[in-house]
Amino acid sequence: MCGIFAITSNKRNNIGEILVECAEKLTYRGYDTVGIATVYKNRIHLRKDKGKFNEVAEKLRLNEMRGSKGIAQLRWATFGAPSKINAQPHLDCDEDLCAAHNGNILNFLPLREQYTEEGHTVRSMNDGEICVHAVERYFDQTGDLLEAIRSGCGDLKGDYAFAVMHRDDDKIYAVKMGSSLFAGIGVGETCVSSDLPSILPVTREIINIHDGEMVILSPQSLEIRRIADGEPIERKPYTSDADIRVAQKGGYPHFMLKEIHEQVSATRTLFSAIREPYISQFVETLVKAERVFYVACGSSYHATVVGSYYLNDLANIAAIPVIGGQFNSLYGESIGENDVVICVSQSGETKDVIDVVHHAKTRKAKILSVVNVLGSTLTHLSDLYLPMGSGFEISVPATKTYTSQVTLFNFLATKAGERKGILTPKTAESLISELKTQLPSLIDETISTTTLKARALAPYLSKYSHFYVLGHGLTHGVALEGALKIKEVCYIVADGMYSSEFKHGPLSIVDEGYPIIFTIAPNDAEHIVNHLAEVECRGARIIATGEDHPLLRHYVKNDDFLVVPPSSQYLSPILQAIPLQLIAYHLATYKNIDPDYPRNISKTLTVR
Ligand code: M6R
């Protein structure tokens, strides 16, 4: 949710150009409002409005903004409706200071009242504005901006990061208190951002900023200090080898389609990203645990549902998949030092997951995690993490990261099964070799063979405002994931369910022609046949993903059967998710919805 990018430079006067180029790469974090503030001739110039980045940037000619330092913000609205007045950055009362934030200031309303009583002019209903007034409040007393920021942070409750600048100098200050923040050191310029891709046009020399730290940017240098006591912190930059082309569409009409295709390479890069001894340490911790919990949200949660099936099947380990926001109320009191919590997150910033980590740490549980964004909060908090190595995922709907997660869970369960003697080394080797050598080409083949059928279904499915996606056993998580993709990018209530549950109520919805999508693992065709029969005899139109099978052919017409290539059943949760992603993608574009930026949501949700 929300993205900030700020830069100070001694080699640019038209700072708007680089602000636009870099901030545009944060579009997936928020597209309710956009704003840029620059300092030019000791005055703050502010342009902002409601709308998506490119529309606002063009309308307000943001790239023409003059000056040598500036702050950009892209907002995903929580406090305050998406409107020009609530757009960030915000000015202080006398327009000397300007700030923009990412995250939530939970005591925004009482502070708004307090500051207003003290004489501040708080113009908006957006919690981000309170950051600039919190700083101003102390700055007016001391004239020391660094100290004012430290004191201002003492007023604010919540998880946030903000950047603030004064019109009279060349510095920008940024703090990290729970939301992500990365700093970059270029030649004659330094910058900060909520995420790495936006820094790469400026520099590859990166410093990860940690919670409780502030960074002071000047064109020539960058300084980190602890907010609590102001003490300086030494940290060396590293050189990012991230591929910037990944943050571009590369000829595809949308990032979503590009990322669906990138699943072929993502399953390869995963295996070069994970390393020994971390893999063995991860597996060892897992097999020794009294209880294992998988904790995640959204698509990452659906991947963990599949992961739990893998651990049961391949390693006889009962792993409980739990939705991040639910964990503390379900297991918070019983979690203890012999338990392992495996947190799974593309962004590594999802607040519902981070809250679990904070709590589980107080109970001394071990925190393992699987994360895509390195340097994210989850990587800092975990006892041990494994990277997903998927590269940047720009499109709001997760696709390639779901696939990398499921692939990794398959691999880890196989390793755990071997470690426990449940799988012979030969069986484990053959399962791993299938993942490493066959999976990429099977994904490629699946995309080629199912694309046309997925696209052809769009006119029919678009006539329905609701339908079901049903899975069984290993494909349960796939059904949940396929339904989420359709809801998220097509604005259709697709309900993902366990197929045996359907007869316990929802079956009453079925009438002539009603769409039901089944996703069927190869060894499940015979189990699921009565689920197919009970909807078919009531007139449902069955659409299915699965391997070719005579039983399924009986219930599913050729055009509605999105056949995946033969493989071991353990690959089916990966291969079968792909036709569902393609159905969602083509249905969205058929409905003229931009699947990369579905309305109302954001890729990174740093709020509870
Ligand atoms: O970054 P995370 O994996 O923690 O994100 C979790 C969910 O917010 C995310 O998977 C969301 O559900 C996706 N937009 C779904 O496509």
C-alpha cells in the first residue's frame, strides 16, 4: 500500500523527470492518487491529484517540475477518500516543510484534534498529513530538523515510513518505522524508496534501512541514525544485480501476462536462489518442530495450503496453514518455543504476517520464512529465510510468485521426507529432478496448450456475476487461488471450494448452463467423478483443468477441458494454476479491466 520515492541531486535541475521515471515503477503499490513536491528556488512546488500514475503525471506535467530535490507519493487509500486534498505529499502550515508517507498512523484522529487545537492547519483527512505536522510541531520549537523528526516520531503510533524535506537546504530525511524503505547512493545524488525497482534507474548501490532508523540524504552522502537516540549507524551498501528489464513489460500488453510466461524461468531461478547450508537448516528445523504452522495471506496463503498437503504426503508432517490475520486469535495463546512458524510472503511486508512474527517471537517460536523481496521486513525478522528468486513481480495479482512458492514447498517437503526416511534417496532424487529439469518445460507447454481455450471462455464466463472453482486434495489450494485471481481481476464472485463440500449447500445454485470450474489432480479423477456427476446432472457446464482422462472426457466437452501435460501428481498444483491464471487474465481483458491494477487494491498491504 502506497509508495514513496525521494531524491536529492546536485546534477539535475529538472528533478521532475527522474521522479516520474522512478515513481512510475511503484504504480503497483497504489493508484488512487499521485503527487510530487519539489524544491525550486527555495520554494516548495506541489502538484497532486486523484488517478493512476500515468494519467496524473501527464495531466499535471509532473516531469516538467524544476528543482534538484523532490518527493513523490502514490497512494492506496485507507484514511481519507481518494481525492486531491487527501493526495500526498502534504505541506506543513507555513509551507516550509513537505512530507509523504507509506503505512498507517493509527492515532491520526486524536493527533489531528490535538494539533488543530495547538493551532496547526490540518487540511486533509489523510493520516499522512499528520507526519509533516508532527515534525513541524517540534521544528518550530528548536529549529533542528533532525531532532524534530525524532521527536515527531514519538507522537506517531502505527507502522509507517515517511520522507520529509525543508525548502531551505539540499537534504531529504526519511524514517522507517514498520514500512519498507530502501536507500540508493548514486553519483552526485542519493534517494530513498519503498521498493527497489524504483531506485534502479538512479543507482545499483543500495542500503536496506531497518525499523527504528532514519536516513539523511544529501547529494554527496547518506547517513543513517537510530531514531531512539540519534546515534549514527554504519552500514555498507551492496550492489543490486536485479534485472531492471523485469520491471518493464517487454512487449507484452500487461505485466500479468508477462509474469504468467515468466513462470518458466522463475522455477529455474528459484533453484539458483536457494542455497546450502540454509536449505538443510530449514528442513532440520521443520522436522524437529513440535507443531508447524504456515502463515500467509492471499495467494501466498493458497500456496501454503498446497504446501501443507505436500508435507503430509511426502514427509508425514502435519503443517497447519493459517491466514495471517487469523493466527494470533487462533493459536496466539498456545504457540511456544517448540513450534515453527513458516511465514510466506512475496513482499515480505504484509502487516498481517508481520504481526504474527512479532507475537510468535515473544513466545520464542522459531520463525522461518519464504520471501521474494530481499531486504524486506520479514527477512530482517526471521531466524532463517529462503528467497524465492522470482525477480520483481509488478502486476498486482500474484502469478509467478505463487508458482515459485508451491515449487519450493514441494522441494522442501521432499527433502523433509528424505530426512525422515519416509522417501528413499532415489525417490527424493527423482522428485527433485522432475522439479529442476522437467517443470520449466511443462509450464511452457501448459501455457501453449491452454491459452486459446482460456481466451475462448471469456464471452461465456463474462455473462455470470458468480460461479465456483472446485478442487480436491492437492488441487484444493489451486481452486482457492484460481477463484481469487478471477475475483481480483474480473470483479466476479468466484468462490473456491473443496469439491466434496459443494453438495453441502452450494449445489442448490446450479441450474442450466451454470459454470463450475474443476481442477483435478491425476490421481483424483476417480474420487472426484461423483462431484462432476452431481453437478452435470443438474445442468452445470463443467470447465476443467487436469490431465487427459477418459472419465473426465465423459463430463467435460473438449472446448472446456484445459488439458495439462502428464507429470507426477505433485506438479499438478503448479501446472493447473496456469490455465486458471489465463482464464482470469483473458476474462479481465475481455471485460476491459486492466488486470495489472485492479480497482481498490494494492500489491503490498502494510495495514492490518
Ligand atoms: O506480499 P504477500 O505475498 O504477503 O501478499 C499477500 C497478498 O496480499 C497477495 O497474495 C494478494 O492476495 C495478491 N494480490 C493476490 O493476487
